[in-house]
Amino acid sequence: MDNFYEQLETVVDFTNYKMIKMAMYVFGVLAFLCLFTVQIIPLIFSVIIAVVAFFMKKKAYVEYEYVLTNGVIDIDAIYDQKKRKRLISFDAKDMELLAEANSVYVKDFSNKPDKELKCFQAKTTKIVYIAMITGGVTRLQFMFTPDKGFLDLCYKYNPRAVKRAIR
């Protein structure tokens, strides 16, 4: 039987995104007005700020999607609800540990990978889990916020690695 589970970690706080988007529009209009009044210094200044705000806007609105398909975990970042980028793909059997970030299991884990990948919102209220991926090609600490269904399927594919909290 095929197992498929998909979880989307959406953006909770839109204030930075809205402020950057507003700055992009304001300085874009200001640059357009400076173009007709032939004011070179304000034109250059406004164009630079509008372009910087355009690129910052894409990084200010990032959603994460966790997909588990038959033991293969795919993590994607979705920028500005338009562009999708695959961050990592690994087999659940390559995880040596999957536990809460502040648990004893993570603190006692020896030979932690140096590389860290954080795939959760900065102001999240959910429990952050760390997956120590040491098998396969990559070695990294992967931090994310899975829900109970995602953890249950990970437990199905790698029961020794998943350490669930008793609540």
C-alpha cells in the first residue's frame, strides 16, 4: 500500500512582507516621478531601493512543504507563493534520530553533523524536531515542525530513529 502524506508550514506573520512590498511600490513610483522631473540622484536612489525591496520580498515570504511518499521525505521551500525549490530529499531509513530539539536524545547524540538546515517559520509556536541524517549522501541536522501524522509515518518506516514525546 502506498503511503503519502503532505504538510504545509505556512507563514504566520505577514508584517515584514507587507512592509517590504509597500516600500517596493513607494520607491518604484518615486523613481517613476523622478524620471520625469530629471532628478538623477533621487532617481538612482529610488531605483536601487525598489530593486533591493523586490528581491527581499521573495525571501520574506517563505512557506515549507514536507512530503513523505513511501519512506522518501522531500522538503520544498515555496518563495512568495510562486517559486518552489527542493531543499532536500532523503530516505526515512537514512535518519539516525528524529526527536524534539530540546530533548535528551539530541543532547546526547554523538558525532552530530556540522551542517544545519532550518525549515520552519521563525515565530512558530509548534514543537521543533531535529532529524539527524547520517546515512546516504548527505550528513546534516534537519530542523522542522512535523505534525502527528507525519511523525507516525516516519515511525512506520524507521521505528528505532523516531523518539516521540510522551504527553
